[in-house]
Amino acid sequence: MKSVAVMGLTLFGQSTAHQSSLESNAATACSGKFSPISAADYISAINPGWNLGNTLDAVPNEGSWNNPPVVATTFDDVKAAGFKSVRIPVTYADHFVGKSPDWTIDPAWLQRVSDVVDMALDKDLYVITNIHHDSWEWADVTVSGANLTMIEEKIYRSWIQIGQVLGCKSSRVAFEPINEPPANTAEDGSELNKINELFLKALAASGGFNAQRVVTLVGGGMDSIKTSQWFKAPTGYSNPWAIQYHYYSPYDFIFQAWGKTIWGSEADKQSMEADFANIRGNFTNVPLVIGEFEANTLLEPAARRKYNDFAVRTARKYNTAVILWDNGDGALERATHTWRDPYLLDIILNAAKGVPNSLSDSTTDGSASEQSSSAYIFHKAGEDVTDEAIDFLLNGNKFKSVKTSDGTVLRSPKDYSASAGTITVKKEFLSKYLSPSANPGSKVNLTVSFSAGADASVEVVQWDIPTLGSTTSQAVSGSDLLIPITWKGLYKLAAVKMLRNDGVYLFDDWTQYLGPLQQARGTYSSHWDRDGVHVILKESAIAQVISSKVPTTFTFEFYPRVAGNAVNYTLTV
């Protein structure tokens, strides 16, 4: 493969000085052949896909966040799992070594991007790559006084260079102009349409096979509603194109905000389907891909699995591909080559193929005061062991078998019985693992298999109320507060209630109109967190206590979400 110099292209009738800054100095010429593919066929072929998140998109550099530099074996794991494609987000903001008008990108960084793309291609995966967190680093068109001339110039010059380096890649490689570009108004949307056009113009000027390459164009925030409102397709370009949008809704469930850990009501499903149907209805004949979707890994697993199953199944109904977001703390444990929830993985892969999954049932009523889950059998310390019934949504399947994590097959009717959508595990079997005096913790995992689709997991847990190393302290500003904890069951926090001693909610008094499991609750990551031996109150929550000048009680709530499974910690002022 070799490069030759050609003349650049001009843009939008701009001034001579600005126009020349947007012209290409050289275009890539490729030896070899390119096998064109339509956008529809490409989108069909990539489904389902996986995101290499928080890696090349990390700021300022690969390895700066929670993941080390990517290695080729990661793509072995992704391919072996059954994914068809990889989206490789890339942030360029800290890799520019030149300023206007050239905006030269460090050649070593471009080579690294090329090498990682090749890693995925070598595993016979499709690849979408983009410009990622630059959308808020320097390309936010909504900022007051935004320098649109600079943004346009930099987008164009970036894609000239990316296109030159990646231009000879096969038709398995597609490009996406920029990740989640902010947009608040129709004017912002119009500017993003211009950025889509600049992106295509840069690809045409960069040479190689780029004028024939599939692209996934974007709308405001890659939000389906804003895209439907403001996106207009560029004209005059030969690239096959699709629209990419992202789906993180409902926000409170996805990000474990305000104590929401319940999902799956008919209203929940209708809301999601309406979102998917709306954008499909607005772009009837345009290939669509959801480039990111996922729900917090700390959520109750039955609800999380139901959410993902319905999302992928509904996307398929509306002829939309899906690419799972994975920031390195989610689906794949890269260092050990293991999937953190292999049952969820199989649910996604089966749903993408249209195979019905049988799913653990769980509470779906947002007004409930407790939350049940058939992803677990919970046994309270101090209580006698009894038969335990676990309910499943069979979705047309039949029970096939039940076995333990060591491969021991349970026998019916001695160890369990099955009737309709319910399996009852007998106390005699459970007594091998549980008793009134057994130490708290996870005891065994049961795998329930069905006539089709993914298996279901049932974790058997002995639980007691966790204990804190202390129960009160004075609020001190400037840092998070780490409170020692002894876990007694699952290593999971469900929610944290934050109630001032005068009865006022520390945050978001409007949550009084939500269900009892959400009222006065804070938001994961913003207000609370946990690590191996601590529960954590975030600096923002402590600052709010100090600002209010009122002592505040924080109620840490655990799974199972039942009355009494919580501990209090008070911050004084």
C-alpha cells in the first residue's frame, strides 16, 4: 500500500484563508481490492456488537482511566463470546501536535489506532471507530461563544488524517463522525448536520476506499428524539450511510439514580418500544444502529436481564442493530478473560437472533415497598430453612434441568419440583448450604436450563444485616467519606436514603412523589459508592450536609430490599 499526493477539496464557499485551511495536502491510494457493502447489509452483519469503552477514548491517553492498553486477546474473547463487531471509541483531544490550520495529530497515536483496528479485523470482527470525548473537550457547539469556525476546521482536518491512515482498511471498517455531540436547539442540530457533511467531505478528500466506506451519521447527543427532530442527511456523497443513536433510558434505572432498581412493568416496556418505534417511523428506510446501551452492573440482576432482553428484542423488531457499552467494569473482565454475567451475555446474543429467553422474574411495581427477585434464593440468618419457590417468565419455553455450579444435577421431585413458571427448591437440598447459623455469604449458584434460549442463574445466599465500623461523625468538607463495613451476604448496595434530621430530603424533594423505595434516595456515583471494605459517601453529599447545617442520617440499603436490611450513619455539623 502506498500514498500519493492529490489536490484537496473546497468547502461551503468559505473565505480563501479558511478554505485553504480545510483542504487536504495528500490523499491515500491503496493497492488491493475493496468489497463494497450496503449500509443495510453492514448494519445487519454487525449485530450484536461490543464497545471497547474507556480505553482509546480515555483522557488524556489510553490507560489513563480504569483499563490498561488493549491487547489482541481481548478481541479473541469478544469473538468467542459471539459478538460480530467492535466499536472502538477514540479521543484525539490530547494527541494534537499542531494547531490551526493543520491540526496535526500525533502520527504515533494514529498508528496506535490503526494497530488496534487491525487487532479486531484479524479476529474477523467488523469495526466502527470514531472521534469520541472530543465532543465535550473541544467540539461542543452549544457552549456560549463556541468557536464554530475552529470546530469545523478541526473536525475536517481530523478526519482527513484519520481517513488517510485508515483509508485502505477493508469494508469491514466503518466511521462515525463524533460521539454524542451536544445539541439543545434546532440551530445546534443544523450545525451538527454541517459537521456530518464536513466529515463526509473529509473522507472524500482523504482518499483510499473512504468514499465507498459505510458511515454511521449522528444527530444531537445521539439521542433518538433530537435526531428525529433535527437530523438532515447530507447529499452529494457516495458513502452508504446509517444513523447511529444511543439508548440509556430510563435514566434513573440505567444509572441507579434515586433508588430505582425495579424495571419490567408493562408501562416500562411500552415506553421503550415507543422510543424505538418513533425513530424507526421517522427514518423508515434508513439502517439504524444503537451504538451504546447498557444498565448499571450493580442493579438487581433479574431486572437488569429483563431490561437488556427487551431492549435487544425490541431493537430487532424495528430492524435496528445493537452494540453493548462496556467500560471495562461492566461485561468483560479483560484481565481474566471472563464475562461478569455470562447469563446476561447469552440473553443478549439469543435475543439478537430472535430466540426466546426464559427470565428470572422480579418485582415490577414501582409503588412496592419491597423488591423480590428470582435471581436469588435469600435465607435470613437465624431462621429455619424452608422450601423456596422461584418464578420465571418462560416466554414459550419449558424447564429442562437444574444443576449447581459444580455440575451436580438436581433430581425431581427429590431436590425440586416444577409447575407452570415456578420451580420449588426443597429445603432438604437447600440445607446442604443454608442453616440458621451458617456464615453469611453466597453459597452456591444454580443454573436453570430451558428448551431454548439462555440459561438462568439463581444465587443461593445466606444473609444478615451488615455492620458499620462506626455510625456517626462530623461532616468534613473536601473529600469522600469511607466508612468501614462488614458485608453479610451480597457485596452490593441497593440504595442510600438521605434524610435530614428535620425531615427534609437532602436532595431532590420531588422524589416524595415516587414509590417508597425511591423517596429521598441519592444517586449512585454522584452521592454514594462502595469498595471492597467500605461504603462511601461522596464529597457532594457531605457538602450538601454542611450547606444545610442540619445533621443528616444516611440509610444504607442492601439486597434483599426488605424491611430491616439497612444500617444508618449520621453526619453531624
